[in-house]
Amino acid sequence: MEQSTTPEALRHRLEDLKQTLNEYAYQYYVLDKPTVADSDYDRLYHELEAIEQQHPEWITSDSPTQRVGDQLLEGFDKVTHSEAMYSLGNAFNHADVDAFIDRVTKQAGREHVQFMCECKIDGLAVALTYENGQFVRGATRGNGVIGENITTNLKTIKSIPLRLRQSVSAEVRGEVYMPKQSFVALNEERDELGLEPFANPRNAAAGGLRQINPKAVAKRNLNVFLYGAVYTEDFMPESQAELFTQLEEIGLRTNPLRQLCSTKEEVKHYIETISQQRHDLPYEIDGVVIKVNDVNLQQELGFTVKAPRWAIAYKFPAQVETTIVRDVEWTV
Ligand code: NAD
């Protein structure tokens, strides 16, 4: 594609990108039926971000870069999150990760910053609220500020305890996912019934959680990993590492494939090791999340409009690039 640099052409491209990305997001989040690979979506998103960075005066509120999260669905009660559920900034290569580490280390004014590296589970973010140890409410991320109340459906996930091992009041956050084995079985069943297969386990999990009939949800064999919480006086770990220990102590499921890293080389090594292991894991991951370990430093760094400044998601390159079904034309 021949790239022109005239402002008119660039402006045109920006409008096309916004329209296309909004359409893809609708297919992905609302219909749970993506028509392009995530890497294609990310590439176009990145291009839009670059144009907007060059021309901030062109940014409009309907741009996909200005959203915290997904679109809201009808059919479930709405829940206002006690603290927004953010997305994550993306890194597509080691240089992006190194730049993130450099930026955080500089802003922290420290010589070294410790990072918790985790698998990026390809699922659906949820918030679980416990009052005095009792599971009272579960919600999707929704648009990040308001989510859908899916408590009844989440109760079908056996690894979500209805009562914690301690009488704690806390809102914990994590990812609901569909194990690969359940995904294959589900698509075989759908094939026999003449139904369209799900594109990936994430979409099957998302579709599963939004079913109106909890019995149908239970059949999807969903599972959960917790990795976050809303911090309060009652629930305030000092670090991401300590958060995991506390989540486990109160009876919540966490992913053991995590590692504290103190240097760029260690982070790189973690990414490479997980990249090699990912196909043998019983669940899909689409990258690695790198988080500042120290909670005080996380709070100092804060958030942008849509993502924490103290974390980044390294996305694996796509194994097989799908053909873009409907790409935008470059108009000169
Ligand atoms: P994201 O998937 O890039 O990352 C943020 C999410 O990661 C969090 O909300 C959380 O749900 C999840 N996560 C998993 N493991 C985690 C961990 N250990 N710690 C913290 N978070 C963890 O961002 P998003 O806003 O959820 O989705 C945007 C992505 O969706 C795009 O980058 C694109 O790949 C995909 N998408 C694809 C299409 C398409 O048509 N194919 C359309 C829209 C979006």
C-alpha cells in the first residue's frame, strides 16, 4: 500500500480506520463473532493511534482509542464498578517492553524496579464482590465503568467460591476463560447441531457468560484465574506478589505461571519461555502482562484514560495471519 502524506489523505485514512475498527469491535464484543484476527485489529488500531498522536486535534470521542472498554449489552442489570476496570497498553516486541521498563524506572526515580510477569489469559475480565466472605455479586467489565450483573451465571463456575476461607469483604478481579478441551468439545457439538462454530475460546466464554439460561452456562465448563483487586483499608497488599498470596489464602484460584523479574533480560526470558510453552497449556493465552510489583509505585504512576501506567501487555505475534475480510482502502 502506497502511503501518501497529504493531510487530506491522512484525515481520510483516520476516518476509514475509525469506522472499520468500530465495526470490528461491534462484531467482536457484541456479536462475539470476529471477522478478522486480533493482530489485524491491533495493527489498524496502532495506525489510528499513530495518526491521532500526530494530529491530536483530530481526536473525536467516538474514536476506538477513547474507550475504556467494550460496548454494553441489553438483557442484564447494570453494575457501576467501584473502581473503573481498565484495559492494558500493548507492546508488540521486546523494544516496546524495554521502553516501558525504562519509562517506569525513570518516573519512579529508582535504579531498579521489580516487575511481576503473568500470562495474559485470553478470556473475559470479571469483577467478583465478596461481603464478609460471601459471594454477593459478579459483573463483566462492560464499558469499564458500568458492567453487566452476571452473578447467577458466574455461580456455575465451580472454582468461584460462594464463600471464602476467611470472612473478608473485597472486590477481586480476574479472567473467566474456556479451557481448550471444552472449546473443542463445544465446537464439535455445535457442528453436529449444524450451528456455526465459535471463532476462539474467548468468544465462546464471552457468549457463554451472556446466556440467559444458567444451565446452558454450566455446560460450557468455564474456569477462572484471579489477578487483581480493588484496594481498600481491609484489603491492601504491598505488592502484586503479595496480592497473589492473599488471593490464594482466601481460597481464590490464581495462575501459578508467574514470575518476579528485576531486569529487562529476566522479563525477556519469561516472555520467551512462556511463548514456547503456550501451546502445551490447557488454556489460551494471547500474551504476557508485565506489572510493577510495588503497589505504592503503582498508585504513584496511576492511569491514563484507558489503561494503567504501571502495566503493559506484550502480545504474541499471530501464528497464522488471517486474510482481512474487509480492510479499508487507502485513498489518496
Ligand atoms: P487487551 O485484551 O489488549 O488487554 C486487557 C485485558 O487483558 C484485561 O481487560 C483483562 O481482561 C485481560 N487480562 C488477561 N490476563 C490478565 C492479567 N494477568 N492481568 C491483567 N489483565 C489480564 O484489551 P481489551 O480492551 O480487553 O481488548 C482489546 C483487544 O481485543 C485488542 O487488542 C484486539 O486484540 C482484540 N479485539 C479484536 C477484534 C477483532 O475484530 N478481532 C475487535 C476488537 C478487539
